Amino acid sequence: MAVAPAAAPAAAQPSRDAPRACGPHPALSRSVHHLVAHDRIAGAAVLVTGAGPDAPCARWTATDGTAELRTGRPMNTTDRLRVGSVTKTFTATVVLQLAAERRLSLDAPVERYLPGLIRGGAYDGRRITVRQLLQHTSGLPDYLDAPEWQHIERLRYRHFEPRRLIARALRLPRPEHAWHYATTNYLVAGLIVREVTGHSPEAEISRRIIAPLGLRDTYWPGDEIRVRGPHSHSYFTADDGRRVDGTAWNTTFGGVGGALVSTPADLTRFARALLTGRLLPAPQRAEMRRTVAADPDRLWPGARYGLGLISSPLSCGGSWWGHAGTVPGGHRALVATGPDGRAVAVALNEVPATLQAEQDFLDVVDQALCESPSAERTPA
């Protein structure tokens, strides 16, 4: 069946919140426009912040397509969106803060904190460490690989509890590879945070990260199926080939591995704070950056994974550090910092449908972090 076309302008237009102090960034604008015009993503928005107050260009944006197909409202960089697995970096940061406070050990077994949770069959919590959870080297399967999740839209309004999702994962076959991306790992890590602190992991993340950084547009939706405040709608392709609005969704299935709502500005603020030492002491930041090779079939070629942090090579040299996220309703997010301290957040309201479209999405990140920032002033 025909897919409804995205309402896209002839060329990427500067968003209404684009700063006047920055000149044009044509390579970034072209790559964003390509996602909409060629890959048929409904809408794309990119926010880039410079390396500091002395950077020649402090902040710039590129947007294309529509935030809501019904009204044709253009995409922008201030709307909230569901950020999916970018949530994992928040969770890993709190676990590392607790390690810095000597309230837990990264190399302690899960069994020490959650006795009996992982026992039986192919899995043993006495042989899985906290570090392995954060690094996806625990050998645990992903509950999202269970057969019932193949038609995830049928589950979109259901509430899920972490322990039941973990129990479902433990009934699945053991993964074939040593590195296996699984949200299961982060649900277990969240239960460890609860056990160590006496508070929910969501409350600890809010207290330790969201509130101190002033991330006013970042929140836990719980069972709310709608996104509060201004937000982009999200879209997915149903089984019958129709493009469907997937904005209303219960994301308790993701928990502390994928449920956060945020904005590009909040994500770049978080990334800069994390990687410049505001949230973690130097030893824990170093632990976060100790990576292993990731399975390219579950991330992409060249990607490496640390503790809640992805490293990916840049065409201009060096690597970016950050995380990507996807939710089944259609939002796709990524936040990263480059070698010079520049930060980028990308928001899509439709998940790339092909390998080439996914590569085009990553090319946007590369352009944002590699294109020379212009100090030219645009006309007022």
C-alpha cells in the first residue's frame, strides 16, 4: 500500500530557534534534508552546541520535514520526544556514581545485591558482574527478542514490571555472541540501584542528574501514554504497510533502559556535563570509556561499547561518545560529543527503515561534529 508522503520543504530550513550568531552549515543541512527527501523520514531536527564560550559558533540547528503530519507543523529542535535507549547512559551514570561512593562494586556479582534473581538454566547471577550488565557482556538475552514482541504495536498500551520482563528474558536461549545488546541488563542494573539506595532508580536519576542539571524538559512518563507539553509526533509502519501515528505509547516496557522523555537541548547539556566531569569523578569516567567491540548487527560497523556509552569513529578523525535510542512508536534519538567538545543531539520522528537510511542518520551525526563551525553572521 502507498505510504503517506512526509511534508518536506524544498530545502532544509533554519528552525525558528536558530541563533543568528552562526553562519550557514550547508553539509549538515544537506544531510538532514536527505533523511526526509530520500529516506522518507517524516521529520528530523539537529541541535549542535560549540565546545565552550570561546567557540566561534556557540549553537546552531538544522531541521527538515514535519513534526506532525496531520497539521504540517514543521520540525524544530525544542520539541520533546521519547529518547529510548539514550536513557541507558543516565542509568549507567548513577551506577557509576554509586561505585564512586563505594556503595557498590562494578566487579561484584549481581547475586550480592539481588540474591536469587538470576538463577537456573543457562544463567547464574553469581557469575555476572555489575560491569558486565552496563557493558552488555553479561550473556543475558533481551526480553524484546521474545516472539510476542515481533508485533509490538499490539502491546503499546500495556504496563510492564521490570522483574517480569527479566523473568521472561531468562526463558530465552543464551545469545550466541559475547557482546549482546539487551535492555534486560539495564533493568537488572535499575533493581540494583533500588536495592543499594532504597529508592527507585527513576527517583535517583531525577535527584542526581535531572534536577541538578536543570533538565526541565526531561522526565519519566510512567504509565502516561501521551507526551506532556510541546512534542513531535512519532510514526511507524504498521503490519499492513500504513504509516501510523505512534506517539501515544506506554513505555514502561523500557523502564530505566528506555523510557525517558527529553529534548535535544537537555540531551546536549547532559552529555557535556557527563564528559566534562560534572557528574562523575575521573576514575569513573575512565571506566565508562573502557570499551569492547560491539556486534555490528545490533549497532553498526565500527561501534564500540563502554559502560552505557557508545564510541563511534568520525570521518574527520577521532571518535564521538554518546548513545542512540529508538522507541517502537517511531522516535529515534542520538546524543554525542566529539573530540573538540562539540555536542550534537539528533531527533527523528520516524525510525530509519533501511540500512542505508540508518547510515544516513549516522552521517548527520558525522557532519554535525566534523563540519567547520562558521563564525560568519547571518543577516538579521
